[in-house]
Amino acid sequence: MRMMKTVILGLTLAGFAAGGAQAGLKEERDITAGLLAIAVADKIRRECDDISGRLWTARSYLMGLKRIARDRGYSDAEIDAFVNDSDNKAEMREMRNAYYKSKGASNLDHASLCVLGRAEIAAHTRAGSFLKAK
């Protein structure tokens, strides 16, 4: 459970927004795309009994994103501020839900998320790499 909380906390990295360096983090499209993939997979994993998460894979990937941000000059404090910003979290949820909609699923429809999850796994997408069929 602690690992999952770490992964979920990492999802909020996707919210790297609010002022100063945080606005810069939001513009790091590759980091944002990676965080979106984690957010997509996390919701699917929580909603689908026949799909589990590859938590170590997601955590390792997340730590890699954080390393990239540091290599680009962002401090741990700037990253943490971005992660903890509630507006950033809300924006990532909106992006995640838009992704679901673009794939014919809905964040409110359990069955459609499970279908999408199996498709993501089969297509070997980034989000699919964080999921495993049981």
C-alpha cells in the first residue's frame, strides 16, 4: 500500500504547474506525457479486478522522470511544490479523462476502463507497460 501511495503521489507530478519553475515543469511535455501514462494506468488498475499494476515498473519510471526534471535544473523543492499543487492534480485528472474519451472509454464507466486497460496491455503502450492482466 505504501508503494501505491508513492506511485499515486508521483502521479501528481503531472501537475507541475503554478508559477515560476512550476510553470516550466508543466511545459516539459515528455515528463507530462509520462505522468499522464501513469495516471491512466493507475485509475484502470484501481477499477478493474482482472488487471493489476506493475507498481515497481511505475515507481522506477516515475523516479526516472524526477531525475530528468532534476537534470533540467529543477530542484526537489520545485518538483515537490508542483506535485502537491491541487490545481495541477485536477488538471492531470482532466487530461487523463480526455485520454479515456479519445479511446472510447469513460472514467465513470468501469467496464470501458477494463476494455481500455486490456487494449493498452495488448498494444504495449506506455500506460499498458504499467499494467498486467491477472
